Amino acid sequence: MTKDYYKILGISEFSTQDEIKKAYRNLVRKFHPDVAGNSDEIVSRFKDINEAYEFLSDSFKKSDYDKARKFYNYAESKKEYNNQYKNTKNTTNPNYKKTKTEEKKSENKQTEEKQNSFSFNWEEFIKNFKTETETKRIQTPQKGKDINTDVEISVLESINGTTKTINMLKTQVCPKCGGRKFVNGSACKHCHGKGDISEYKKFNVRIPAGIKDKSKIRLAGEGEKGQNGGKNGDLYLTIHIAGVNEFATEGNNVLKTVPISPFEAVLGAAINIDTPIGKVSLKIAKGTRSGQKIRLAGCGLENNGLYGDMIVTIEIQIPKQISPDELNLYKKLQEISINSVR
Ligand SMILES: [Zn+2]
């Protein structure tokens, strides 16, 4: 008794995993006892479909199955060949009397036949094979996979340190079927035959003060669950500091060029600017020149409890669009100007 899983799923032995999955899904839709009825024939067919998929969808089981199938087919063809050979002899000469040497030959042939047509008990093979692979899986501890994820923080948070709540999708091996996708020949109801389960998990992660952009934080054991007593994987967080490129740094000091309008330069102004520690009001003195530097003490980066400064370089910029009114005023300014800058 044998089961050809490829025939059961109506596919060839060269089918890809996608084709196997597709064939399986179509058959499940067609032969599910809820749809096709509860007759013994349907139930047993449905079981066969699931068993076939259980073997063919698992590369480990599939390669062993393929070997056994080849072996079985070989044994069968050998048996068939021997039977044909015997039949030919019998039909050609039904009343043929064997000589002594021929009797000896015939004896030899019988032992040969015995060797070639060894009985291959399929049911037994599957039973043993299942227990063997399952014990193998139970006994081998496997470390869970590491998980990588990104966390974005502000420059200020990178300076002071912060606590972030991370909501992460974690995939783990289905606890019901242990990743085998099947329970007693039918698709596992807990994981819907997927073999693993994905769930969101919240973490509170402490991010230390002074953390650098793109540095990694490792949370040991927070990766995917290990199997068979294997260790859990780790969770790696890559820290991204938002707006870190807005500032150039020089040690603990941060440098930034800030544009102002000509009238702000002449009349003075108070403008809001972004610094690593948040928004700060910057006083522009009357008659500020382009290229003038203003030092904001303590607005830089922190290192061992000491804060650097922020150094602002002022750049007087002409707006891209000037209204006719503004242009008239500039003309007026030109007429009444008393001092040349050259
Ligand atoms: Zn499951």
C-alpha cells in the first residue's frame, strides 16, 4: 500500500513550493468535509490531501519522502519485471519439464526474486518516519531568530536620553502544533496551518543619554522564541536621530547657518531657531553683519554632563520674490543713502 503525494495533490515532482501550496489550497476548498460532505470517502481523501501537503510543504520531510518514493518505485518496477519474466516462461512452455540444471537456476531465480521484491510497508514507513522526524525536532534545541527594528528619536532625546514604547510584531512557532502545521492529519486550528503565530508586543526601551545616530541597542532574549529548549533570539534596535543632519558638529559644539532679511539685519530682531535642545529665541542685534557668529552657550551636545554650545552663523539673504512696493522702497533707499560700504 502506498500513497503518492504528488498524485494526491495532482502535481508533478518538479512542482515549486508555490505550486504545491496552490494545488493544496484548491483541493482543500473542494474536499473540505464542511463543503463536500462527511462521507468516509471524502474524509479519507481530505486526510490524504493534508498528509500530502504536510510532507511536500516541508523541505526536510519532502527530501526524505522523495527518496523513499524513488526507492519504492524502483522496487515495484523490479517486481513487475520479474513477474513478466515468469509469465513469459510459463506461457511459452506450460508443460515444460525442468532439467536438473534448470531447477537449480530456478531456485537461484527465486532467491533473486525474494531479494528484489522485498516487502515495502508504506504505512509502517510513514509511521516510523513521523516519529523519527518528530523526535529529532523535539530533541534538537534551536536558537530563535534575531529581530532588527528601527527607532526614531529627536536630537533632544538623544542628548537627554529617553524611554520609548515600541510596538513590535513578533513571530513565534505555534505552541499548539510546534511548527508542524498539522495536528492529527488536519491543519492546525491555532495557527491555521501556518506553523507560526504573529503577535504585537509592546516594549519600553530605555535609550541612554548621549546616544549616537545609527547606534544599536541589543535586548537579549527579546527576539524570536527558541525551540526545544533553545535560547531566544535577540532584539536589535537601530537608533535614528531625526534631524541630526541639520546640524554640523565640532566636538560638543553644533554649528548652524541662519538666514535673516536685510531689514532684520539693520533693525535687529528676535527670531526662533531650532537647536539640539529645542526651539530657542535668538536676539539679532541692530546692524548685524552677514557672516557674524553668535554663540548660544549650553545649546550643544552633552558629553559626561557637560553641554557644548551652538554657534550660529548669520547670513543676510534677499528674498527670492520682492514686491513692487518693496522695490520702490529700495529705490528710495538708494536715493537717500549717505554712506557707501566700500
Ligand atoms: Zn499550529
